[in-house]
Amino acid sequence: MEVVKAVDVSSIMDILKKTLGIGEEYSVIIAVWQQEIGNDKVTLCGYKNGTLFAQAPSTIYINDLNLRKKQIIQKINQYLGKNFIKNIKCEIK
């Protein structure tokens, strides 16, 4: 029988925060993103230094995102209660 060691979850979260940019705020960001974007074509890929990174299947979705970028950033920061997101960058998948 193999013995499984317990792992400290906080250390796993620290690794995720450092390598993937995923923190406590990320779940809030995802919820607001889904509400504001309103489709599953533009997907979040990550976060780093105040910038959200996303991917879209075509320039049509990227143009739409760029038109609403300021509004989306304001809404996310409003839910977070701080000026956390400064920019959104989107590229074609």
C-alpha cells in the first residue's frame, strides 16, 4: 500500500500565482468577463502585470473587444474594488 503525503494547498496557490498569474481575483475576473463578453468565442488565457490576455477566432471579435475594452476594464476593477486591470490584449487563436 502506497502512502500519500498531504500537500499544503497554499504552496500550490503560490505556484499558480507566480507561474500562471492566477490569484484570488481570477475567479472574479472570469465571472465578470463571461458576463461582459457574452459569448464563448473570446477566451481568457491569463494575466500578468495588470494585463489580461485573451484569444479570439477572428479579427471581428478582437475589434469588438477593443471597442468595449475600457468599459470591460472598468467593470472588472469595480467588482475587484481596486484598479487591478490596466489593459486587455487579444490575439487570434
